[in-house]
Amino acid sequence: MQLFRQRAATLLRLQCFRIVRSQVSDAGSPSSNLGARGTWAGYSSLAREKDHGRSVIVTGSGRGIGKGIALRLAADGYNVCINDIGANKAACDEVMNEIQGMGRKACTAIADVSKRDEVKQMVRTSVENLGPLSTLIANAGIVQVRPILEVTEKDFEPILNVNVIGVHNCFAEAAKQLISQGNCQPDHPGKLIAAASIVGFKPFAWLPTYSVSKWAVRALSQVYAMELAKHHITVNSYAPGIIGTAMWDKIDAEAGAAAGMAKGELFNKFVTEDTALKIPGTPNDVAKLVSFLASSDSNYVTGQTQIVDGGSIFT
């Protein structure tokens, strides 16, 4: 195994050398002048491009996974527009202040993602405060706990309005902004990213409307990926598993009570019985995946839903 690793490392160094040598030779410069500086250029091309100066909108980022994503992208170099509904404005402002304390630009844009006009204004607020848009993360979502035979037509409305129409509103307005800017290129694409869920792969009992909405997010992301590729915009989604957030507190409390379980018992059951790693995820675990999707490392990835669940769903 040690010999294999040494050989792999040697091959990688040789490949880097060949890439740089080829580039220098093609430019008409003697390959003998490559030197240490050229070799380092080959290695540096393997590193992720810096996100400094790029801007991102993260919806539902006053708390939970959205907050974790906003902070991680700020650490990556993004300037961040924090979004949530009016009831969470104080929390949004706290996140904004924290990001500004990191040396990044940040602003708050209060909007209900299910309302198109408010989403339009959110995008305008971001551009006015942070400059041209680079990336949008449609993270906002709500959950409903109910047995399938008790679900009414009206029960579907709030879930679909936020989780599906909200994603469409955000994607559409962000895409129009990206296209109008005219700065998306094959090597620097615009990026649209949405929150799906593992229930978009395997539904959970007691979460019928939520499960339906997350399957829809996967389909919506794929359609957007198909249609926006010609504009050099990639579209993907991320599917969290059992994450320690207020949303899972609600699922645990309501579904657990219906099953006669004590507080925390259902959550622990999901973690210990349905997760290979036997530990719950954190918002930061999800943020690390979104960081990849929002970076140059994912420029050749589009139309995908990537799972971060500690081993609940295997694809």
C-alpha cells in the first residue's frame, strides 16, 4: 500500500509537470525555462479558486442550516446576503454582523420566498449592496408532520408554496439577474443551489407533504440545469439527512408524540438505526457540501442532488 501511494504521488507530480510544460511550449517559450516557478503553477492549478469578491444570497439563513451555510461561504470569501422572513429579522441581523466581523460584506434582505415580488426585491437588495450576483442558495423550507390520511388539500399549500414555488421563484429571479449581467462563462459559471432532503430519495412516514416537496426540488433543479446550461449557469441541490436543527426538533416532538415516544427518542432512533455512522449531522456538515457546490471545484457538476446524511441513503 505504501508503494502504491508513493507511485501515485510520483505520477501526480509528473502529470502536473507535463501540463505546465505543454502550456509553456504551446506559448512558444522554451520548455527548458520551466523552472520551479512553472512547476508550482502546475500545482496551484489543482487548488480551489478563491471566492473573494463573489456574492451569494442564502435564503432562510437566520438560523439552522442556512446560517451555517452563510457563515461557511463567508469564510470561503463570499460576500453574503442574509434572507429570512420578517419574524426572523433580528436573527438575520446577528448573522450579518457576524459576517461583517469576518471582514466580508453582508446585508439583510427580508422576503417571503413564496412571493415573487418579494424575491425580486431580495435580489435587487443583494446587487445594490454587494455587487453582481454570483450564486444563490435556495435553502428556505418548512416542514409539516401529519399522517397521510389526515392530509387535506389545504395542507399541501404552505409546504408547496415555500419548498417548491419558493425555490422556483428564487431560481428564476437569480437566473434572470445572472443572465442580464452577462458575466457567466464556462470556467466561471453562475451557480444556483437548492435544499432537497433524503426524503426526496426515500419518503418518511408522517412527512408526506414534505417528502413530496423535496422530490419536486430534485426535478426542478434538473429542469433548470437543462435549460440554463447554455447560459453557463449550473444548478444543483443538496440533500441533508438527520441534522440537529429546529426542524428536526419539530419532527421529533410531533411524530414522536404520536408514536408514544419520549422527547428525543424518535430522533435517536433515526440516528442509531438508520444512519451508518450512528451520529447526527450538524449544519456545518451540510455547509461543507454546499461550499463545494458553490465553488470552482463543482464547475463541471450540474443537475445533481448530492446527499450529506452520514450513510442513510446509498446511491
